Amino acid sequence: MKPEESYLIQESEEISVGESPHWTDPFFRAFPALRYRNYRLYFFGQLVSLVGTWLQTVAQGYLVYLITKSALWVGLIAALQTLPVLLFALIGGVIVDRFNKRRVLFVTQSGQMILAFILGILALTGTVNQYHIAVLSFLLGIFTSIDMPARQTYMNKMVARKHLSSAISLSAGIFNAARVIGPASAGILISIVAVGGAFMLNGVSFIAVIVALYFMNVREVIADNHLHPLRAIQQGLRFAFSDDIIRPVLLLATVNSIFGWSYITIMPVIAGDVFHEGARGCSSQHSHGALLLGTLY
């Protein structure tokens, strides 16, 4: 047994898996990360939650457009949600290294759930305005800036290193699947349960992740000695930009994020002003764009 695999088994009892039943062998050969109970719980919990997240993304932009009829406000609130990720993601990574990642995810997922319920209640009672949405979006961005590095690093504890590429690929797959399913269902759901109901459904979807985290059994050892936060960030940036593989990947991801997916922000305005359609038209444009860019990228 390799040293790194021995370490991973010590980290989590669920990492050590026995032989699968014969009828499942082909499936597990194709998706080896799903052999691990911890990852299966994480996988299905994330799928439900991410569909809810994309549902809220469409509903929130549509609600801002309904309230303000302003492309500026739609873009501004979207920027307020992503700004904390840009500013605090590196700090979030430092925080995650110093605490139990499962507990961090409990806090971030619960926080996002509460924010979704608050926005849903405000929308259903007819008291919501663009300022409420702006504040809640900024708070959501803060939770996301910590949640993202926690989820990415926690995955390392769920599977053996040789199956980590399978886990990463499956996680990317559920993200892209949710990116299509969430917007596609948004228009129908908004017409049935209204915009506020869509936010409430997103809040409910976080329960899937929270329940999955509760039943997961991952042992984690927190190091006692840590670098100063600024020193840790400096070392991480130096390593990322000096590595010949990581540097171009980061560049491509940046270009894709800025120029590839920025259409999502302005889609409610295009659906309303150009195509003169409501929520169903907005969700349809989201889904078509997701399918197209998913094919290209």
C-alpha cells in the first residue's frame, strides 16, 4: 500500500472499501469515486443543492428586473454577489485550513439556506426591494467565498488519491447538469409558486447537503502549526503563478468566467426587453446558453 493511501485510510474509515457486488463492477469501474459512501452522500446532496442554487440565480435576476426595470441594477446586484468571492476567497482558504471542514460546511450551507428563506419570505410578503436583495446577495457572496474552498479541499478526504480525478470529474458533471436543470425548471416553477416560492425551494434544497454532511464519516486531522495568514496567501499565489500547468489553467478559468458566463447576469433584461417574455422565456434563454457554452467549454 502506498504511503499516501495509508494516510487517507487513517483519515476516514469510509475510504477503505471492500469489493463491490459483481453486477455493479462495470458502473464502479467507470465511476470509481462512487464506491465511497462519503462521496455518494456528498454527490447526491450537492446535485439537489446546486439545482436549487441555479433556480435562485434565475429567479433573483428576474425579480430584480421586475422591481427596477433596470439593467444597471441587475448587473450591480450580480456584482455584489460575486465581489466577496473575488475579495475574500483567498482568506476563505486560510480559514478553511484552520478549522474542521465539515463544521465549516455546516455553517456555510446553513447560512446560505437562511438567506434563501429570508429572501423568499420577503418576496412572498411583497415587501422585498432591490436594497434587500443587494444586502442578501453580498452576504451570500461572503458565505460562498468560504464554502468554495471548503468543498474543494474536503473532497480530498472522501476518496483515495488514485480516485480523486474521478471525484473531481463527477463534481464538475453535477455542476453542469444543475446548470441546465435549474434554469430549465425555473420558469415553470416561478409560474406555479411565484418568485418567492422559488427562493423557498432553494432554501429547502440545502437540507440535502446538510443531511449528507451529518451522515458522512470523515476523519480530519487539523495541523497545530500554521503560517501567518498573509504569508500563507503569498505562498499559495507564488506557487500557482510559477507552476507551468496551474498558471494557464487559472488564466483560462478567468477568461471563461469573465467573458463566457457573464451572459447569465443580463439574461432577464434580454428576455424582457428584447424577446418580451416573462420568467419562462428567461429560464429558456439560460438553459440554451448553458447547453451551448457547456458544449464549447
